[in-house]
Amino acid sequence: MLLELSVLPKGMAHQQSDSAVDLSKIIDASGLYHQTKNKGEVLEGTWEQLMAVAKKCHDEAMKTRAQPKLMTS
């Protein structure tokens, strides 16, 4: 199964930041095959593996944002 994952602040323009690097570390640590694309990361794994990584990324982004409004897709 494939998942294209992006975690963006809602209502703000997309910017590269330190938090994007932190999310890459979470994805790398998952051990899943992945590729960086224009609008996010494409990961390959089982439903359970993909949702676990998506949740970890979302939760980490929530910790680093002053305004907790994120769009995870």
C-alpha cells in the first residue's frame, strides 16, 4: 500500500522548516521505503505501519507549532 503524506500548518503557506526535517527523521526511523516528492513523502507499507507513521508525524508537528491547526493528508 502507498501513502502520500504531508503535514502542513492550516491557513499558512507551506515553508521548509526544522520541523520538516524532524518529520523526515521519524519517517527514516520507521524503516519503510519512502521517496520525497513535491507535495510530501510517498511511503510504502501496510495500513497499520502507514497510519502509525502518519500519527507520529502529526503528533510531532503538533508539539512544535504555536497554533495547533494542522492539515495532515
